[in-house]
Amino acid sequence: MSDQTESHSTFPGADEPGPDAAVVSKETIELAFLVAIQRLPALQRAALIVRDVLGLSAKETADLLEATVPTVNSALQRARAGMTANLPERRLEWAPGADASAAERELLERLIAHSEDPNPEGLAELMHDEVRFSMPPQSGVWEGRDVVVGSWVEGGFGTEAFGSLRLAVTRFNRQPAVANYVRKPGDRAYFPLALDVLRIAEGKIVEIVTFDGSLFDALGLPSRYPEGSGGAGTTMVPARIS
């Protein structure tokens, strides 16, 4: 089969029949693209999006990216392999017998409480020993809960200069997330700071991907923290990649 006519859908579960398989496939694709945003080199990321999302041919992609067809095909192959290698395992997020919805709510409530009333030690207790933290499109990944929480403290978390936080629960591509709003000294309102997208396994946060607050409008999140809202009791509209 030629490069121009090869199938664009190579994600796990993409060819499985039935509505349940379609849902699994969609969730897998969304997780895959979160991985792509975080970890793929620029050319691989571009080739993946142009070929597998926009559906352009290898020749059209090469022209768009000012590269050769073999270069584009190689980048696409490496991107797909990289996503497959980095996809989280499909496994139970909570221990057997646990009420996942109730357990998730409790974890999010504790996360919000320890963020709004700054408690780095309390936040660390919610995380897996090998938790990963990243802030795409910035490079770099922080690994390990002491390293992750330590980086937040070094950045001023919990200090008067940093300001006070208010968090609200939302979802980002079917994953739990919290929208962070900050009120700096002298401000009268809470403004967007960051969106933390969480991956949870066995009752612990195993990955945090943080997106800049400048994206709130594009994601359909309020540009101000709603007055009268109450932290963990506030649920905002689901955020999605546009």
C-alpha cells in the first residue's frame, strides 16, 4: 500500500466493533494526544497531527512541513511508536471494591483543601511516590512527589507574594481536572492561573499535566472565579482540547 493511501487510524481499539469499543477507542485517542503534546519532538508532533488528525497525504504533509516524504513518514512512524510506548496502562484506577466516584471526589476535595489552605505536606500525601509533573509546551518533566511539591514551594506556593488560590472541579478529555484561580496581593478577584489535568491510579495522583491559565477562554472556563463558589463544591463545565 502506498504512503499516500495508508490508513490514518492506528490507535489501539480503532478497528474494534460496537459502541463500547468506539468509546474506548475515543478515550485512547484523547489520552494519546495528551502524551503527544507533552513528549513528542516538534516534527513528530506536527506529522502526527497533520496526517492522523487533518488527514493530509504524506506528500501534502511534506509540502506543508517543508520536508521530504521519507522524512515525514519516518517522523509519523516514530510518533505513533512513541505514543504507544507512553500510553498509560488500562487498569483499575482504584483498588477493587472501592467506589471510584466517591473516592475520586474525596481525593479532589483533599487536593482543593490543601491548595486553598496551603499545605505542601498534605498535597504530597495525595501523590504516588513516582508522580510525574509537566507543563506543556514548556520542556521538562518533574518526577517524584518530593521533587514535584518542592518545585511548587520553590515557585512561591503558600507565600503571601504568590497569592491565595481558589480551585474548581472540571474535566479535561474525560480526565479529572482542577481549574486554579489566584488572587494576587492588591487584586479584588481571582483570575485564571492554571488547569491541572490529573491521572489517578490506585487512589493516588500519578501524573499532573498543567496548562497555562491563558487557555481558560478557549477551554470554555470562566475568566473569573465565580463569586459565591465554594471550592470542592464548585463544578465547572468540562474543558476540552479545541
